[in-house]
Amino acid sequence: MLAIAILAAGKGTRMVSNLPKVLHKLSGETLLNRIINTSKKLNPDKIFVVIGHKPDLVKESLFNNKNVEIVLQEPQLGTGHAVQVLSKELKNFRGNLLILNGDVPLIRTESLKELLKVHSSKDADVSLITNEKENPFGYGRVFKKDNFIEKIVEEKDCSIDEKQNKLINAGIYCFNWERLNNIINNLESNNNQKEFYITDSISLLGRAISFEINDEEEIQGINNRVDLAKCEEIIQRKIKTKHMINGVTFINPESSTVSEESEIGMDVIIEANSHIRGFSKISDNCIIGPNTFLENTFIKKNSKIVNTTIFNSEILDNVNIGPYSHIRPGSIISSNSKVGNFVEIKNSHLSQSVKVNHLSYVGDTKIGKFTNIGAGTITANYDGIKKNITNIGEYCSVGSNTVLIAPITLGNAVTIGAGSVINKDVKSNCLAIARVKQLNIDNWKKTN
Ligand code: UD1
Ligand code: CA
């Protein structure tokens, strides 16, 4: 049997935040959810999350995680106390208890599997992940004797000599639960932080062994925002490296970010300062950026998106967008279309080879193929109460500075004279002009 306990009750004072530490995000996902996802892949019999500081907020963040059991630690008297509180839930449990600090979010399932394997093969009371760290500041130091761990001393309790020890405790432990349970209430809080440390259980147990992890980045703990940024950098570097190996060019990788879920095709070029978020998918040969933000957006082959922001939309192949376009959710821009500078498109469907090149707003609109929308065209879709639909047919030519007051339908091959305010439907093959006729007065002079 395997139970997992994620310790997430602490305040995270060093984050200097109103948000509990475990609710801070890395690449869009909370620290806590990351650890839960990693834990689930081990198929444990139970997952507990120990919460305490701002419990309602933390609970709320777990609404999608039906299978985790929440344990309230109140007050929070240290990591050992968290396990004492948890012990009531594990009365009849037999097997291993994997304890994971909620602020060590990059540990991989594979490494945890190895830890569990070593633990079982050595019949240890406790096995924990360690690493020889160049700069061990802030971590508990692990002291070994004859291949067994003798004790762990927290940084704050270390003597000057003890601080020289660079072998650190990662905060990830596999305990034989029955043996830990026997001594868990014997922990004392006579240390500098006046807390009950889970690490003190090591010296109360018999066989304590260490599992040295190769990749120290996996066990980067997060105590402050500097650590948070370090972890983000680690995640981002790994994601971008994977894409580069798979044929994606990043012109200036440090300046761009890509979500873990996003897919990028071959020969895509990501220019500087471009950000690809959520579930986005970019097909082969696209050029993205510079200065582009895409969220939950699909882009088909050979499209070029410059200096543009796109949310929850679909861009088909050979499309040119930008610079300075804003494509809002629910939009589809079909093949060979062009959306130019200072154009906002919302919840609209542009068929193939449509051009909206300059300074326009197109909302809740359908545009047929080969239609050209002149500069400064506005679909007035909101009547103050509800949003209305605009339908524009194929091969239309909408003159510059036109206002189309929705709901309205233009047929196919319609021409609208520049500067028109159109509030009546226009039949196919029709020219519509709706503006005051120009009056020229000969030999006119200003009188005053
Ligand atoms: C802890 C370890 C340290 C290790 C480091 C690795 C102890 C005493 N020390 O130190 O040896 O090197 O992690 O990152 O365990 N928590 C609770 N309830 C509490 C207090 C804390 O659930 O009463 C949770 C926190 O939310 C956090 C985790 O336990 O997720 C670790 O607590 P933290 O205070 O950050 O411990 P460290 O000082 O980093
Ligand atoms: Ca910590």
C-alpha cells in the first residue's frame, strides 16, 4: 500500500504574499496541483494534502481534484506536527507513506519511483532524497554514518561547522508508516524555530537511507520569489530545449515562453519576446513574433503572426496577421486571409482570402471569401443590451470608414461607399452609399 502526503499548510512567509505559497503558479499551474499531478502518476492508494494557512483558498484550488483527501493542520507547528495531525487519518494504514513538501514542485514521477524502489529493496525505515549542493544555504543538512543517515540539522540550527556540509535534504521522504507512527509523537520542538520537524524523526528511527538525485534542478525548493523564478526558468528551458531538438527555431529563447501543453511544428520560427500559452498548436513553417502573445490558439501551416495578441482562436494556413492586431476568443481566420495593423477581431469567422488591413473592429461577424474590408470599418454590434450579428457575403468591398450597424446582412459582391453608416440590409451585387452628398459652392469666401 502507498499513501502520499503533500505538506501544504505553511504560510510561506518568505514569499511576502497574500496568497498561500502553494497557490503560486509555475507556467500556469499552481505548485500544489503540479505535485498532485506528479503524485497521481504513482497510482497511490491515497493522496492527502495537509492544509492550514488560508484553508478555504487552498481547498477551492483543489476543486478539480476529487480524489485527494484534505487534512486541516491548525495551528501549523511544523512539518513534523503536520504528520502528527495526519496520523489520525492513517490509523489502519499499513505500507509506505511518501511525504512531499508542497514547495518542491519539479520532482519527476520517475525519480519518486526510484526512491520507492530503493526504499523497498533496502527494507529501510525511511529513505529520502538528497543532493550534494554547491550552495546549500537554507536547506536541512544530512549527516551520514556508515551509509545510514544519522540526523538532519536545519540551516537555522546548524553550527558553523555543520553549515560546511553540502549534503542537503530535498524534503521528499518515503517512510515505513508503522515505524514512523511509533515515534511520530516523540518529536520535540526544542530548536530555533520552536517547531516540530519531520526531519527529527530520522534520528529516532533505525534504518535511514539516502537516495542521491542526479538532477539537482528537480529538487529546487521554493521559499521566496527568487526560487520561484528559478523554477520557472528551469521549466521554460526544458520546454524550449525539447522544441528546439524537434526543429523549432527560437531567435532569442530567453525572451520567449511556451506552455508545457503547447505543440509546435517543424521549421516554425519563434521570434523574440513571444509567448505561447495554454493549449496552443502551431503547425509547420509559421513565423511567430516578435512580440506576440498566443493563448489557446491553433495556427495552421505557413502563417505569419507579428506583434499580435490572440486568444482562443483558430488561424488557418498562409494567413498574415499584424503587426498590432488583437484577435479575441471565438475567431476563425481562414486560409490566405490578412488582418493588419490596429485591427480587432472578436468572435468572427473570416472565410478564405479576406482582407481586413487597417484600423477596424469586426465583432460577431461572418465574412465571405475574397471580401475586402476598408480601413476604419466598424461593425457596431452592441445596441446597449445585446450583441448583434453582422453577415457580409463573398467578394464584397466595404469602403473605408464604414459603420455597419448590426444586425445586418450584406449579400455577395456588395460595394459600400466609403464613409457610409449602413443600417439596412444590402442585396447581392448592389452598391450602397449612406452619407451626405458633397456640396461644392463656387467662389465662396469666409465672412466675419
Ligand atoms: C524543509 C525541511 C528541510 C529541507 C527543505 C527542502 C523541515 C523541518 N525542514 O525546510 O530539511 O531541506 O524543506 O525544501 O521539514 N508545512 C506544513 N505545516 C507546517 C509547516 C510547513 O504543512 O506546520 C509545509 C509547508 O507548506 C511547505 C513544507 O511543509 O510546503 C516545507 O515547509 P518549509 O517551512 O518551507 O520548510 P523548509 O524550511 O524549506
Ligand atoms: Ca521550503
